[in-house]
Amino acid sequence: MTEERTSPPLTGGERETLRAFLDFHRETLAMKCEGLSDEQLRLAASPPSTLCLLGLVRHMAEVERAWFRRTIDGEDVPLVWSGEGDFQAAYDASRSTRAEAFAAWEAEVAHARRIEAEAGSLDVTGLNARSGEEVSLRLVMLHLIHEYARHNGHADLLREAIDGTTGA
């Protein structure tokens, strides 16, 4: 696996640090999927759970879309894999491919980077569709870091079960 990822700054400003940690975790998820076939990416390696690496990529595409495009940018876009707003639907990757999942995820990451870069400050707010509360870009970036870190832990275990590969 490629070990080259964004290194968060040791003394950077808040926004630069948040951006770097978020990119580090995005790159970690991609790294955990590197070199695997579609079949391996769909493998639920920890029964009875059906969670798989491709499902994690699909889920993170939904998370990026919901928090950056829908919440911060106020776009009226549906989720990618569920017209009913069911984030869990993304986990079902039984008929998905690397090309499909990664294209959606990479597109949402590009939107998120654009939205974050265009925001005047971390204090920019948007409306959380689920809670109806205002949330800041700062909170969104922290939430995404948390979400990726949590799921990258799952990805570590899934990858090790698939082919024995371990690493940061």
C-alpha cells in the first residue's frame, strides 16, 4: 500500500490543520482499498456484518455530499444511493464496482474541497436538514474527520481480513 499521504502541519493554523487532517483521512480510506479487485472490495470480511470496503467508500460519498453540499452550500440534491435519505443504503455494495463508487466519492470530495475553499471562514454556517439547527463549517470539518477516522478503523480490520495487509 502507498504510504504517502498529506501530513498535517505541526504548527499550522486552524483551517490549514483541519483541511490537512481531513485529506489525510480521505487518503487513508483510498489507501485501504488500493490494489484490491471489485470482488475483494465487496467482501464482507467480518460476519455477520455485511460491511465492506466498497460500502465504506459509498457511505463516505454520501457523508461528504450531505454535510458539504446539502448543509453548508444549501444545495437541494438527493443522496446518491437513496431517494429516501437512508444513509445505510450506501453500505449495500453488492452490485457496485470500484469505478462507480470511487467516481461518486471523488466527485463529492471535489465538491467539498471547492465549498470549503470558497467559504470566507470556518464560521460560515448552513442548516442541518436532519436537526434543523445551524452548523458551522468548522463543525462539519471536525465531524468529517471523526467520521473518516471511525470508518478507517473499520477499513483497517476489513483489509487485514481480506489479504493480511496491515499498516497505518
